[in-house]
Amino acid sequence: MGKNIAIIFAGGSGARMGSGIPKQFLEVNGKPIIIHTLDVFEDHPNVDEIYVACKEEYIGKLKKYAARFMITKLEGIVPGGVTGQDSIYNALSAAGKNHDGDAIVMIHDGVRPCITKELIDDILRSVKEYGSAVTCTALYETPVVSRDGIAVDEVPSRSLFYTAQAPQSFYLGEVLEAHEQMRRKNPGYEGVVDTCTMMKMLGKNVHLVEGPRGNIKVTTPEDLYTFRAMIKYRETEQIFGFSRGEVSSGLKK
């Protein structure tokens, strides 16, 4: 049976955050965001290994952080590429040197630190049943279509729309083959915003797994404030023994 592997891409520059260092290395509650993310996979009993694609000049720093915060499942750190998909391909290739194609890979963004054990459980279950799993959340806002950016042309039903997030999970052999195919026909990954997009471009079936709305991507100062608030909320849960269900039902009253 193949192993379950986390593939983390952490090559962002932090430009939208306005910080002088990549956003994944900003510290929140005493540790970098990337370590908050790695902690979730480190602590999950069914995750076997972790590979990270990181900006080359920060690989040494990440190794030191991983040792300091006891990320023992970290099997490899590889340099990031020109694009996010290049970075993912580099990490997948590193995993492919050590594992057969039946390993399950969970491709995740290093600045999405709020994933849950339950989501990882659902992702692994979906891949075993359907061959793939893309984390999505239902769209709560009203979508509109505007072809010129000025006038609203259409207002489609939001019941049809979801937003794709991460993890996005597949069998290692299939997703590596998809990357090779895409790199032959589209080496710059033009129009490929994530693995889900790439797989659909290649005519693959992709299965949706609904994830929690708290699975935020920390890319702006506002996101950073939200992440800090979520940490405080979770600390309150641990201290006072609140369950999410109890808190939610209390808010509705």
C-alpha cells in the first residue's frame, strides 16, 4: 500500500502582505506560518511524509525551523520554480524518486495553516474511493459576469459555484504524468492556476470534497489578522472545553 504524502509549496514572495520576507515565514504566536501548516500534517497519524518546495535562499532557514519545531516527517526540501506549478512539480518529482505511483499526494499551500484533521481524513477517503479530491467551499456571495469590467452581463445562480482551495489530492503516478504531459504542450503552465485546473485541462475527472470555510489562505494583512483571531478562538476552545458545535449553536440563539 502506498504512503500518504504532503506536498507543500511555499515559494511566495509576500508582495501582497507588504512584508520584507516571504509571507510563509512571518511569525504568528511564536512560529512561522509555514510551521503552523506543517504541524497539521506532522500531527496527523495517517500522513507519512512531507516534501516542501521553498524559495532557494530560504531552504536553510526552513531546515532550522523544522528542527526547532520537531517536524520529523519532513523528508525533503526542494527549490521552488518559476511558477507555482513548477514548484509543485519539483516536490512531486522528489517524492517520485522514493515512492511508487500508488502513493497519495496532498498538494497544499504553505500559507493555508487552518486545515483540520477531519479535512485530511475526508481527502484521503475521497482519493481512495474516486481517485482524486479537491477541497472546495460553496460560494456564499452573488457571482456576476462582466465582460468589460463595467457592466454586469449575467448573474448566474450561486448554487452552481464553489471556490477551489487546498489540499488538492491525487495518486502520485497520475499527477506526475499529468505534469509531464502539460509541460510538453504548455511548458510555462499558461492558464494553469492550480492542479485542479491542470487536470481538467487534460480531460481528467476530479472529485469535489467540501471543506471548512476557515481554511483561509494568508496572503494579505487582513488574512493575517483573521488567522491570529482563529488561533485565539482555538486556544479558548482548549482552555474552556468548548466544542465547535456548542459555540455555533450558542451564536444562533
